Amino acid sequence: MAARKKAVKKTAKKAAKKTRRSAASSVPGVSRIDQESTRTHGYFVRVGYHRTKEGAWRPKHRAFFGDASHGGKEKAFKAAVKWLKTKQA
């Protein structure tokens, strides 16, 4: 019985590891978009939320950093983080 509990714990740990976010997407305000149907790949950045007249919350600043236009996934992420830092300063 104890061996079965250990096996269940190991399986749960493996499942938890699969659902964890990568280091790239752990920056608050930066989201990865990979949408094959529209061939959209890149990072979407939102910062500075404010309330609209209708009462909804919307980002004050937002920008998209595409992989193709920035020369790859890593460069697009670096550009997104750089832009985010300029808006937060």
C-alpha cells in the first residue's frame, strides 16, 4: 500500500512539472501567443491598467512583438521585456 502512494506522488509531481510555465513567460505583463490558425507567433505585452467609463479594466499600454519581425523567439522576447521596462519607468 505504501509503495502505491509513492507511485501516485511521483506521477503527480511529473504532472505538476509539465504544467509549470517556462522562465520566458514568468515576466508579469508578457504573454506568449502561438496561434497556428492565423500564423501568429510572438509576445503580447500589457501594462498600466486603468478603469474605463463602463467600469471595465483595460491596459493603458499594449504592444505585440512578433517572432518573424524581430528575428526569432528569443529576440522578440528581449524586445518585449525592453519595451515593458521603458513603460514601467
